[in-house]
Amino acid sequence: MGLGVEQEIEIRKPPVFMPGEKVRSTKYVKNDGTYRGKDIGEMLVAKGDVGYVRDIGTFLQQFYIYAVEWIDRGTIVGMRGKELVSLDKPEPVRARPRAGGPEATA
């Protein structure tokens, strides 16, 4: 019997997203039966959908759950931070090799 992989306790750090922040989904989310008024397996959020964080909660005293309002779909769905990307905050700039530098080849 193997031991499970211990996951980081996300709530020890500040939330990644704040209420009012514009976000985009990086995953498809279907109803697993916990979303009332929708059929099991029905698409709740499509990859690329844009919404706004309304509230922040926690799950199992370990993870942040972001209540995101998907305006075009008319739904509010709880999402994990790893399923979202901010459209309000710029992405970190990655260092690129300089042209003509030691990494350049002839």
C-alpha cells in the first residue's frame, strides 16, 4: 500500500486572484453532479472563457476556490487557481538570450 503524494497547503500563501479580477479558464469544466440545474456531463466552462472572480473560499482547509462569474454563460463556478490565468496582471517576463550574445550561433 503506497503513500499518497503530499500536496502543498495553498492557503498558507495569499490568494493568487482577488475579487473583481478578470480571469480566463485554462481548462474545460463539466458538471460532475454538484452543479444544480445542469445535467451531469454538461459543459459549465470552456477553455478560454473569460470571467470575473466574485469571491474566494477554501476547500479541505488546503486549497483556495475562486467563485468565478462567467458572464457569457450566466453561471458562477468554483475554480482552482491552477485552472485560471489573470487577464488583469501581466505575465512575468522571461529572460531571453540577447542577439549576438554568447548563446547566439553563426
